[in-house]
Amino acid sequence: MNQEYIKSHPWSIVEEGFDKELVKSSESLFSIGNGAMGQRANFEEDYSGPTFQGSYIAGVYYPDKTRVGWWKNGYPEYFAKVLNAPNWIGIKVEVNGESLDLNKASKVANFRRELNMKEGFYSRSFDVTLQNGTELRVESTRVLHLDEDELGIINYSVKALNKSAKIKFTPYLDGGITNEDSNWDDKFWDVKSVTNEGGQAFIRSNTMKTNFGVCTYMQSKLFKNNKELSLNPNINSNDKSIEFAYEIAIDEGETATIQKYAGYTVSLNHAEDQLIKAAKRVLSRGVSLGYETLKKTQATAWEEIWKMADIVIDGDVEAQQGIRFNIFQLNQTYLGKDTRLNIGPKGFTGEKYGGSTYWDTEAYCIPFYMATKDQQVARNLLTYRHNHLQKAIENAEKLGFSNGAALYPMVTMNGEECHNEWEITFEEIHRNGAIAFAIYNYERFTGDSTYIPEKGLEVLIGIA
């Protein structure tokens, strides 16, 4: 890794010491995902310094209308982008009446965060002195489960170090989200309902224009010194957000913990009128399994990935760290389960590149997946392009081609060209060649002679 503040480690990305100037950079580097959704490494508690909240759902996008000073023939009408989705990670923390905020705290010491690539979790710990004099030890761990891929889990604990403390945990969901990378400052989300039932909260929202339905949900478990508590929350909500407030009194040396189970169910995978019911099923299973079991099964799932994908470099820890970071990012961005999904160049680390599909998939990513996963994963990526063939033909027609000629888009979500730059859109025609070579490379490497006659030949003829 070339970021000087990142510590060398063969299996983890590690930051030691709290630096306000590095928060946004670390939010990207320590991001975590499971192929279905992803999350920047934002703090769970409030943070008043520079930060960029980012939660993302694979395949859920918005067509942001192109903004240019002049129009050219064939200019893409929009730039498709994976949206910043409703915030599911938030947990306000108040101690003895003061909000925990590292930007305002009197002192932050022993700050450490880790992206554990071997076992697939993100963790953070620090000692903090609040302005009211309360000293605390805070530890949090976040998992986006590979197998239960609609579920995220947070384990967040606060230990009183110098005096008794009244801890107020307020887990919340926030549907009032905007994208920083917006051409026209459009409203991307339409919140339909904010409801709660039996300790669970739900926000039902739809994307504007594309009308993807999403249910963002949460449920929490509370503990004192590892003993589960039965607490009734104080519930507050408005038309875009909902929060549950829990209070726990602890003495010096004692620990209060909240486990938050949350995530998304999406109309890509469920009937829209069944999204809340689907969320309840996910919560029921997740809460019954519990944090410790989910963390262990996450480690097992990543162990299976590393058996096939790991590259071992002796004698150079930084190179070892770097290659594993690349492998980790590819796997947490795309696992090959769904032919409707592809690989955004920046994964789930932020809004740049829009989370869209580029030719990088065929040129660089398919060879990796062919070598490290079942051949069906690479075949699914090729099928993604076959499914977009008609759109590629329509794209070529805009430039005057006919008779089934196909020009695949430089950037896409649904097969339509959606890159903002006219020159790049029409000059980088090598993407057709990359797709053709990927088909050839797939058959050559896997020996699967069925793809070309079933699907690949149509694509090759259109490209030719």
C-alpha cells in the first residue's frame, strides 16, 4: 500500500492514531461489502468533522441527466450511478449528557482501525475523554455477511474508565440521503413510509425515475457486561427517519454494548409489496443466529474464498498486503451470483465512477474470476453483456450503423450508454475488442465450448 499512514500487515489494512485530515480517505480504504451491498467506513456515532456518509446497494441506480454546455449527436442522455442509499449504520452515543463526537472530544488516544481481509470484518477502537471529563474505551466491529447478503451487523461497546456513566445508545435509520456527485442536485429517493413494530424499524423508499423499491430495516440487542438486557426504547420518527433510544447505567469498569442488525431488502429480489416481510425474515434469522455466530460463519466464507484466490508473496509485507487488498476488493464487490450485476471500478468505496460497468470487467476482472472461482462466475459476467446486446445494437444505430452492428457502451448499468464525456464515449472503442477477447479467453481457459454457440456468437457477430 502506498498510503504512508497505513501500517504494513500481511492480512489487514491498519491505521493507528486519530488524524482528522485522514478521515475521508480512510472511509474509502476501510470500506466493506458483500457483493449485494457496501458501506464506507463511516463512524457509527456522530462526527461533526469532514466526512462522507456512503451506503450502496448493488444494481440500484439513478439516471442522472447529463449536464453539458453544448449537445452533440449521440451524446448520452444521462450518467447512471449507484445511489447513496438510506443510512443503516448510525448509532448516536450520549454519555452523561454529552454526545460522543471525536471531532469535539477533549482527547482521543489509542485509536486503531482495521480492515481484516482474512476474516471479512471492519473494526475500530479508541480511548476518549469527553469534555465533561468522562473517560471511555470504545470498540466496534462491522460485518456485511457474505451468505446472509441482505444483512449487516454492528457490535458496539462502551466501557467506563474513570467514573460511572449513563450511556444512551440511539440506533437509527435515515432515508433523507443525498448524493454529493449529482449533476443537477436532483432528489433521488422518495420515502414511502416509516414504520416500526416489535422493536424493529422499517423505511420503505423508492428511487426516482428507476423506481427500485427498497426496505431499510433494523433491530437491536442491548447488553451490560455481556448480559443481555430487556429494554423498551423511546421511539422518535419523522417522514424520513426513525430512531430508538436505549439508556444503560454502568459503573466504572463496566461495559455497555449494542448489537445492531440492519440492511436492505430490494425489489430486484422480492416483490415490492413483500419487502417489509422479507426484512422481518432476515432480521429473525440474523438475530436468532447472533453476532458471534455470524462473525464466525463470515470468517468461514472468506476462508473458502482465500483457498482459491490467495497469492502468497514472501519477503515483502507491503506487496503482500497490496495484492490481498486487491483480491479482497474484487470479491467484496462481485461474487458472481447475479447476471444483472457487474463490477464497479471503485467497488463500494464511494460515488466516483458511479458504480457502473466499464470495459475493465472484460479486460482485467474476468481473467481473475476464471482463475479463482467456478467457471459459472465468469460466464455470468459474459452473460451480462449478452443480455445487453440489443441495447448495443441501438447504440451503434445512433452513429449510423445498421444490420445488427453492435457498439457496447463505454459505461452502463442497463446496456444504454451513460458516460458524461462525449469524446470518451466515442473514442474508446476498444471496449468492443475487450468483450470479444473475453469470450475467446473464457473458452480457451475453461474449455466450456457451450457458451459461444448458445450466446457468444451473437455478440461476436454484432461486434464484427
